[in-house]
Amino acid sequence: MEPGQVQDYLTALKNTLEAVTELKVVKDEDGIPTVKVPKRISAATVQAFTDQFAEIEQIGRDILFTRRAEKAVEKAAEQGVQTTVEEEKAKLVARYERSQLSATTKMLEDAIDEHNRNNPNDQRSIDNPADIEATLDEMAFVEAELKRVKKETVINEGLLPLVESNLDRLLQDPDIRSILGFSDIDAFDADKLAERLSNIDTRVLIQLEYKLDSMMNNGDAYGIEYMRVYFDALDAEGRIKDFRESNPQVKAFTPKILFVLPTAFMTSLENFTRQMFPQIGRAKLTKVRGALMLDTLNNKFEMAEQQIALFDRLLTEEIAAINEAGGSVNTIGDQVLMEIFSRARQVPDGRLAAQHFADLKAIVERTIDHMQDKQKSDFTNMDIEKMREAYDFLFGDTNSFG
């Protein structure tokens, strides 16, 4: 663009922006409100600007592509390949035009191009709706096939060999027994297990393989109980299906107790299911609860509550013992010590222990600075003093936590 054209472009841009600007109410020099109306131009004028500068842009792009095509011809000649400026320029233009398309359209055009290369007697066009529909169907099939192959690979090459070679150890864990669907080594059947695993999402299977491998190599079973949830849901679906097929006469009702006493589910599971299935006896009601996994769910809640109560009691007793011994865990300094010692054992990947030490030291220093800035409103002198004591204890005469 010539210098004058650049100025014209900036003026056109300014006018276009003003054309879509709302009026404003401002105060004049005397403080009197006045309406400021932007200078507006018509849509036709804006379109004329657009057409003018789009044409200039196209000329510049054409010159750029021509130069690139000439260089491509020279490079090809050095490698003994014959081509022309027109051919190379056509490739550049095609790539540019494709770059302006959406991701889905690019994938569609790529698939049509590949089909045309492989089928010279059956050419397709992006402009033909029938060709687009056929190509989309093929793309969907290929995507589904890739997902199936990926899942089969994870199962057959990852999970099955890992499970089979460590069955005796894996079956000692109740969560893994529920995941695998059997509890005895002699019950292992690779085909049945593969079929069971195929009903689970590939993402979950990849996580399961990682956790089982970590358990075998590091003795770490953390998180395996979350994997079990997917398989419990799978088993529940199967039990409900079997129950429905063998008991077609059983119909469920909405229990009125839900609208009267929401806690009734947890306080009396038997009453809940009896109202939901009033037409069946006590013996079959037990089967219904089993099919719906309500007993299992109730037991899980009770176990969780017991564990929380136990943890709370142990924690309270530990804090009391620390206080009786003249210690403390309640001040800001105490909390900082606990936090830093906890983080000291969690060195991020790619960081050296010395770097991690320096990072934590800088964090505490910035925290003290922040506390001093906010002292009047949020922190007392005692808070800051305790924080400095913690800093001196952690970082005063050492360069590591060793």
C-alpha cells in the first residue's frame, strides 16, 4: 500500500467504528449534560470501504504468492524436480483458501481429497450434497473404528496382561475384586474380562491401567475405589435388567415419604423400598434393594460416617496431646509450619529440591510482606511476629529441609 492508502485505510477504519458507536451523554465545560452523536455513515459506504481494501489486500497477497512460487520452483530445480510457477502458486492459493475454513470443513475437504486420490473413477465434490453425506458417513465410521481399536488395544495389550500376571496380588484388594468381577484365581477368563472391560469408557480404562500398574510397582492403591464406581454402576445396570426380566409384574411407585421426610431414605431404607414397591413381600424386597444397590449405597454412607467420626476423634485427641505438652497448632505460625512441611515433600516434576526450597522461601517472604501491607485491617502484630518466627525456624540457618 502507498502511504496515502494507509492513511485512507485508517480514516475508513475510524469512520466504520463510529458507525456502530452509540450516542453518549457527556458534560460540557459548564457541567451541563449534552448528547454527543457520533458521525455515522451508511452501510453502503462501509461496504465500499471493505471492497476497496479487500481488493488491495488481494493484490498484495497475489504478489506474495507469486514470489513464494518462484522460490519454490528454484528449490525444486535444485533437487531435480520439474514444476512451474503457476503450479506452485495454485498450491499456495489452495492452502490459503483452506486455512480460512472451519475445522470441520477442513476435515471434510481433506477426506474428499483423499477419496479422489484413491478413487480416480469415482470423484467427489464439496459442492455436491450427496458426496458430502457419503463422506461424513465414512468419517463417522472411521472415527468409531479408531475408538474401538484404541479401546481393544488398551484392554488386550495393557490391562489383560497386567491383570493376568498379578492376579494373586490384585485379588487381595476388595475394590479390585469388584472391578474385575470375580474373586477367585480359577475364575479368571480373559475373554469374559475383556467383554466386561469393553463396556467401560476408554478414558477410564487408561486410568485403571495406570492405577493397577502403580499398585503393583509402588504398592499405592490410592484412587482405586473411584475406579470401582464405574464397575458398580455397570453391575447395577445388569442386575436391574435381570430383575426386570424375571419379575415383569413388579412396578415402582413414587414413595410419599419423600415429600414428608427426606431423611427417611437414610433412617429407614426398608420403609423407603416398601413404599416404592408396596405389592411385593419382604423376601423379594431384599432382592429389589440388592438389584438397585441400595444396601451397598447405604453401607458406604455408614462406613464414610464412621471413618469421618474416627478421624475427627483422633485429630482432636492429637491436638489435645500437643497442647498438654506445651505445644500449639492454632496460631498462624503453626499453620505455616504445617503447610510448608507438607509442601516440602511435594517437589514438582522438573524442579530440583534446592529450587523447591527457594520457591517456598520466597512464598513465605511474600506472605510476610503482604501481611505487613494489610496489617491495620487484617493482621495483628502478633500474627506477623508468629509468621516471622516460623520463617526463621524454617529458613533461618539452612539451605534445605534435610
